[in-house]
Amino acid sequence: MKGQTFKMHQNQSEEVSTLFNTVVAGGYCVGCGACASVRDSPINITLDKYGRLGASLDPSNGSKTSNASVLAVCPFSGVSDNEDRIGQELFSENCQYHHKIGYYLANYAGFVSEKDFRQHGSSGGMGTWIINELFNQDLIDAVIHVHGQKPSATDPMLFRFQISDSVDKIRAGAKSRYYPIEMSEVLDLVRKRPGRYAIVGVPCFIKAVRLLAKHDPIIGESIRFCIGLVCGHLKTTRFADMFAWQCGVKPGHLLAINFRKKIPNQDANRYGIEVVSNQDNQEIKTTKSNHDFYGYLWGHGFFKYQACDYCDDVIAETADIVVGDAWLPQYVKDSDGTNVVVVRNPLIQTLIESGIASGRLNLDSINADEVAKSQDAGLRHRRDGLAYRLHLQDKAGFWRPKKRVKAQFDHLNKKQKKIYELRISMASQSHIAFDEALKLGNFDCFKNSMNPIVEKYNNLYKPPLLKRFISRLKKILNLYF
């Protein structure tokens, strides 16, 4: 799609044309559905052959004049407000600002003590607890979040945004979903069902909701709370297919997947991946440790959306509260999972402090630097790495979104530049390689195509030969002395 110029119907607005010739053609669309949610928008969100959701023009609207303000709601247009401006408008009165995590009122690390929230969550259970508490305190009528669904011939997707208006439905929406989803369908339902909603999403989706709320009074009035998820990057449908295929389930036959099944007595970052298939009219579940799968490492970036490499928001800086994994030494050994939590909304802080006081929450107060440290790798990639990627785009003369990070190349050494270049290659090649493997019906074709790039990347993390020799020599000497 990169470099493609979209021909617009003469009646289509200049804004729609600009969106397609910049964001979409440049590969910066995340398929969030914000542009399709604008009133009178001629845009649909569709799935491409690589398993990516993205914006496309609805042919049935080709003759309709559209004045849709799509650029103002697109999180990657460069025209819309950035995270700093949105955060300042929402949170500056009560919060402090940190250059890596945005505004914050309070920060915590810990887990939910009551009931089985922690057991059924990907981490410490805080995300589901918060929305459950908002619902029980009559602060919202329903929650917009992602649920699993059984695929069908007309709808192959495994996950979709749904509206939960009961405690049972809210609890059923727990767990992380590393899968593409879009918001336009569910936001259309919100317009038809007036009420008070909370929405759960990754940073760019929450940013898009904030932008939509400014331009759509119904959305602005209906969505009362935004719960953000710490984000590494978005995945295509092929991420799920990759795991399933390695469990003997061919693409197209996967019924469900649990990306984060906890394994007792293992470090929190060693979790299970469970795939569900249909064999002889019976549902068969297969679970393996994530470390047993080819392509599980997030640093390799298999099936990453290109837009994710041009995002500088890891901590969902426009959300009222953010939850993620507390990847800190003092917590990572706990196989039950521990959340890192950033609170920006005073009302939500009151709920959390009440939960701590009553013993329902087991949370430690931590500072902003510790929050940033818990997501250190992701922040480096989205700041130092982003600066270099912006430089490469500018050098090549390509359009790219305006970011808070400035283009730069002299802050990295040769090895670091090579690391970021290979990450770009691994992500882009994974889409093509998997498509070829599908055509040939052979997963090994995917591995054979990816391995040369992966090996080059992995070798950059190996210590120099002399250092390895000394390390081995020390181990040998320790056996005898």
C-alpha cells in the first residue's frame, strides 16, 4: 500500500482524499475505525490479505458528497491534536507531567485481592476490576471492550468490540487480545443506545476516541471513562494463525485463542498460549509455553502494523487510567501476574484508594520513573528508535505523521541503528512471508524466509567473541578451582 495514490470520486471531500493519500497510502492506518465513525463518512474498515484492518472507501457512497472531518479524528493524520495537548486539556489541573508516561495523579504496582479477578486476568486483574467497580458504583451503564467470538463463513474474526451491560459480561471480557479490532460498528451502537459508557483500548484507539468526542457530541457525552492498556504494538490476525499452525491447527480452522494463559511457578513473562480447534465435532484445546513457539518474541515484531513504529505513546497518555504488566525485577517472578497502574482521573483514584483500604486491592505506590522502567524496552523503541525511523523517512522523502519525537540519527551508534533497521525488516517481511507460506501450505516456508533476518538481529545482541571466550574460560576454571 505504501506509495500508492488513491483516486477519489470527484464528490469526495479534500479531507478524505488527503487521508487516503497520506495515512492510508503511507501505511500508517491502524484500522481503528475513527474515520469511519464520523457522520456521513464514506469510509469502511476492511480486512486485507495480510490480516490487517484498514480504511477503505465504500463504493456505495461513491456518489455521495462527504464533508467528513476525518483528519481531525485520525490518530496518525498529523493534523489532529497530539497526546500532550489532549492530556493537558484533560488532566493538567490535577496531575503532574512526566516526559515518558505523560500526566499522572498516582502510580501503583500490584494486583486485585478479591474474588478471582487476578486469576482470570492477563496480569493482576486491575483492568477488569476498575470497570467492574465503575459499573457497581453506578458510574457507568455499560463497557465497550473486546470479546472473543466464534468465527463463521461471513465473519472470520476471532475478536470484536462489544458492549457489556452486566457484571458477567464484563468479567467475560477479561484478558489481553493481540488481534486487530475496530470501533466504528460499536460506536454506531453507542449512538443508538444513549447511556454512560467506559471504553477499554490501546493508546491510539483511546486517542481516537478523545478526538471523536471533540467532534461528536453524542460520543463526547456517552463515553465517560477511557481505560487504556499499555501497548507494545498491534498484531494482525496472522499472529494468532502463527501460533495455531504450530499446534497443528491450519489457518482458517482456529476457533479461539487465549494469548495469556498463566503457568504456575513460572516467571510472569513465561505464560501459556492456548489454541482451540474443532476436530471430529469436538473442541480440542492445546496449550504450550510462549517460549516454545517460533515468533513469540515481541522484539522481533512479527505481524506488526507499520503505524506502530511511528507511535510515541506506550502508556496510553490520553486515558483516565492505564493498566499493563509490571515488568520490574521485584514483580516479574510472580506467575500470578502484577499490574502497573497509572491513574489520571481523581474519581478513579478514590475508587482505588478505597479498594486498598478495604483490602480488596494489594497495590504498592511507585513513582513515575519506576512506571517508565517497567516499560523500558517499549519506550526506547518508541523514542530513540522512532527518532531514527523518522530520519529515515525524511531522508527518503516519504510522507510521515508529525510526532512529538524529533527526527534524529546521531544519537545512536552503528549497532543500534542496525537493530532498528532489522526490526523494520522483520516486521515488513513477516506479512509477505506468511502469505507465501499460506499459498504453499507449509509453515516451514515462513520460518525459512524469516530466519536470515532473525539471525542477523539476534547476533547483534551476542557479546563479542573475546568476551564470550573469557566467559566460557571462567566457567571451565570454576569447575576445577
